Amino acid sequence: MAEAIPQTSKAVTGPSVRAALAVAIAISALTLSIATFELSMADWPSGVVLLAVLPLVALVFCGCALWSATLLLRIRYGGAKFALPLLVYALTLAILAYAPLQQIALQQNFRWHRENRERIVARVEAGELKPNVSGNDNLIALGDREPNVSAAGNDIVIDETDEGTYVLFLTSRGLKHYFTGFLRVPPGGDPKSFVEFDDKPPSQLIRYDKDWYFVAN
């Protein structure tokens, strides 16, 4: 009697959308990261690099989003899963349009570094930290030994007045003396009186807490 020959059958699998979905998630995550931290990446020379990166990321995002739209033609044969990549891009666009990403990043920056910044302010007011940059009587280079509390090399800008000492912690510093940062004003002080605004009032002035403001020139 002939032995029965066992037969193996291969599972039939449908078309996969995993690769397209992984690409959509990766590109969307990169786009949201750049949008969130764009302000902090505006320093020189990273700001120049950002000028080249932004159009490239935007082009890749739009191209992949349009390509994912063609996957909708495969829903009839492969299922609704082929709509997932396009949904990821659509959700990313909605977040970019409506979510205050930079404001969220600034709030986190303010909370994370506040304690160290207040320690630096106390040391400046006590005379322990003094201007140490040749040719600039308002600049203190904290260096690597101190906590990283200011962008652009961990430098802070101070302004000693009759009201007290103003201390600026940078969040970005770009070309043509453009900057943004958190300004600590002395009690009763006016942020518009800070030395960097002698020639032009701040373009942004947002109060974050008592004696703390986010400013931009």
C-alpha cells in the first residue's frame, strides 16, 4: 500500500502596506520634530543648514503624501489598511496646522531649565558671575562647567541698572543680531528697558511668570 505523501500548503497572504506605513510614520515624525524645535535650531550655523533642510523635508513629505494617495486604489483588493499611510500624513498636517508646537517646546524649555537659570541669576546678582567676554561688557560666557541654560554657546546677556539686573537666557541666536530668549527682569522692572531693546522695542514679549518673559528682537 503506497504511503500517503504529506502535502504542505503555503499560507496565502495579501499585499502588505507595512513598508508604506513605516515610511509615513518616519517622515511625519521627522516633520513634526523640525516644526517643534525649529526655533531652537535657528542658531548660526545650524540656522543655515535648516534653510536647506526645511524645503527638502517639505518636498519629501508632500511627495510621499501624494504617493500614499495612490494606495487608495488598492483598498478594493487589499482592504482598508491601504488608507493608513494617507491617514498618517493627514493627521500630521492637522497637527502642524492647529497644534502650537513651538509654544509647547518653549513651555517645556522654561520649566526644565528654570531652577538652574534662577541659580545663575542669584550668582549674577551676588557678583559671583561677571562679564568675561572681551569687548562686550554685557556678556557672560558660562562655558561647559555650568548647566546648559542658554543657546549659542551657553552665553547670557546681563544689564545692570538702578532697578536691578536683567538677565537674558537665549533660546536662539541668528543672523543680523536676531535672538529669542527668556528674560528675567528685576522686581518692578520693565522688559522693554533691557539694553538689547534700546534701539528697537521687542518684536515678541510674552509673560511666562513673575519677572520672567519670553522676548525676541
